[in-house]
Amino acid sequence: MEELYPSPSGSTTSYNNAWLKIKAFMEANGFEHSQYSGYESIHGMSYADAFSVLERLQETFPWFRECAKAASLTEIGKRHDVLEHLDHIKDEVEPQNEPEPHVSLQSEMKVMREAARALENNSGRNQRPQVKNNER
């Protein structure tokens, strides 16, 4: 970029302005700077529209193509903040302080026997006395 970016004579750092000019161009054409040299469209954009923006970028800055090491378009759909998601998961999952009691087959059988005995003892209490037909 040092050799290709137009700079005033004697200037050795003016090529650093290239990144600022690219950023301003991209933001003026519906993109936002995400990280490093990456940009994301603010609104949905077709490939044709994205390529059109990049063609105008090249027309505006003829040195761009020769200086760029890589440039790609990626369709990623809706952007999700993973850290925000993980924060919500942390809030939803409440750690249990007490371990669940150990349940054995033997303890289950004991509970079932006690329930069966209780049913047997109560079965006579909940029934109506049988009435013979001639007593009605």
C-alpha cells in the first residue's frame, strides 16, 4: 500500500489514511465496521448490491485492488451475540445446592408396601354398608 497509495511527496505515513477513507466509504454505503478490516451490511443486501458497492469502491480508490490481500462476501444471516446468550443461560440455570436423595429399589418397595397397607386399612371405611333389597 505504501507504494500504490497516492501520498504527498516526502510523506511516509499518508497511506495510513487509506483505511480511514475505506471506512468512510463503506459506512456511507450501508455498512458498519465490525472488526479489523471487516464490514457488515447494516440492512439485508443482495450479492448484486454488495458487488456494486465494491465496484464503486474500486472506482473511487483505484489502488484498492492492488493493495488488498483478500476480500470476500459472506452471507451469514441474522447476527447473534453469543455472550448475551450465554449470560441468559447462566441466569436460567439455577444450581442446586442439595444433591437429590438416593433412591433404591428396596426403598421404593417399602413405600409401595406402606401405601398398599394404607389402602387396605381404608378400604372398609369408604364403602357404604351393603343394603339388602328388602330393606329399602
